[in-house]
Amino acid sequence: MPTVEVVAAVITRGDGVLACRRNADREAGGLWEFPGGKVEVGESAADALAREIREELGVGIRVGGLLHRGVTPMNGRLVDLACYWATLTDAAPSSSTDHDDIRWFGRDELRDVEWPEPDRAAVALLADGAESGDGV
């Protein structure tokens, strides 16, 4: 099976975690996810994540350490998703090119909405109290 390398930003603000709901017309439409996207050939994970967040949300981030990485079979391919801690370097985003809603969730609310399979391990870690080890 072909593998798609994907990165996602776990952006926190106080006790809140930023999540985005995929547009209905996209794959996994209507599900919540951590923003991010595919890593391009020759691009580092951190560079890809910063680029994707700038493209999707129009804001800058500082990429921190890895929260979780896992491989999930989906639709005839393997999704290799790496979720990194991140902090905003700009104001909070108000819109997205790939999402119809952006929301800050308390960690205790993360399990109240539906997530795509690749994101669920990171959601569980966050809901169970995982903290960034690098001050992000």
C-alpha cells in the first residue's frame, strides 16, 4: 500500500486545544481534526507543518516536540500521521481554507466530537492529560 506522510499541529492556548472541522465535500468531511497536511518531497516535517498552517489558517506557528506518530490504513493507503505540539506566533485563526469550523476545545471535550481514525490516538493522549515536554 502507498504511504502518505501527514503532519498535524496540536495548538494549545491555556487549557484549550484548537481543532478544525473538515468541509463536507472533502475526504473525512464533517469530522474534527488537528490542522495540517501532507509533507512534500524534500520538506522536513516542521517546515511542512508551518507551511500547511500558514496556507490553511493564515497564521504562523512554532513547531515543538512530537506528541504522537502512528500509521493507519485508510482508503487503500497508509496514513503516517505525526502530531506535533505547536504554538501560535500570530493571532488565533478565524477561518480556514479546508474547514467549515474552527474551535477551541477543553481537553475534557475532545472525546465529545468525531475524529478521523488517524487522529484518535493523539486525542486520547490529550484527553488523558499529556503535556508538552518542551514548553510549547
